[in-house]
Amino acid sequence: MKTAIFLERDGILNLVRVERQHQAVPQVAEEFMVNPEVGPLLQKLKAAGFVLIATTNQPGLSLGDVSRRELDRMHDLLRRTLPLDDILVCPHDKSDMCSCRKPRPGLFKEASFKFHLDMERSFVISDKWQDAQAAREVGCTSLLLNSPWIGSGHHDFVLNSLAEIVGKILKLHDGDRSLAA
């Protein structure tokens, strides 16, 4: 079975503005800026053999704030710029009560089935508590970038930079392989 890294899109893979103490996600491709720090770090994870999957809640689709065309343009930029294996999207608003909107684990379960993943050896990188909760439900290890959005719930690790997070994953992954040998 394969191991994966699940990456939150907004705040990890792309840069976001903060407005009124909330992340303001881009609504058009011209506002979408890939985080320049993340490319080389993802290359290291890819070289270590991980499947790289972006996950994102995009309620703007169902609310009409973001068009499918604009979202596709943003994700095309991610695919061209980063070594991602997939981008999984929940288009629903919180009121839809769907199983794919994080903190529910539907997107992670979909990826597990599609890529034949060992979830207990896989990781989630985010800056939000919702991803840590979904990670916990499927048995993944959560590594959160220290931010105002991590909440007070369960997190496996909280680190101060994406470089620290990637270093921690590689250390844990190497230790896991050592134990298996």
C-alpha cells in the first residue's frame, strides 16, 4: 500500500489574505497565488515516495461566489506548478451536511480508495483544525502549521514552518521504514 500526504489548499498551497480575522480565499484565478515556499518541499516528499493530494472545502461553488471555470483555472495552475497527484474538492456549504466537507473525512476516504493508501502511515498538512479532525477520523497523522485557525482540538504536531513540517514527516517516515526492515 502507498502512503500519502494530504495538503490543505488555502493557506498551505496558496497564499491567502486575512480579512476580519478570517482567511479570504481567492474567487478568481488572478487572485490565486501559489505559495513559493511549497514547490521544493513537495519535491522532497515526492522523492520520498509519497502520493501528494490537495484537499479543499470550496463552499463558494455551491453559494455562487466562485465559478467552476475559475476554480478549474486555479487548480490548473497548481497542477502545472506542483507535483500533485490529485486535487479533491468539496463544493458544499456547511448547511449541506455532506460527508466530504472537512472536518468530515469523506475526501480522505475517497483518496484512500482511489490510490490504495495506508492511512495509518499517511499524513495531513494544514493550518486548520478541520483537517486535523478529519485526519484523526481516518488514522492519519496531522501536522499543523501554527496559525489562528488550528483550534483547541486534537493535533498530532503543531510546527512553525512548512520546512519544519516536511522535515518532521521525513523523519517519521524514515523511522517507520527502519522499524519495518
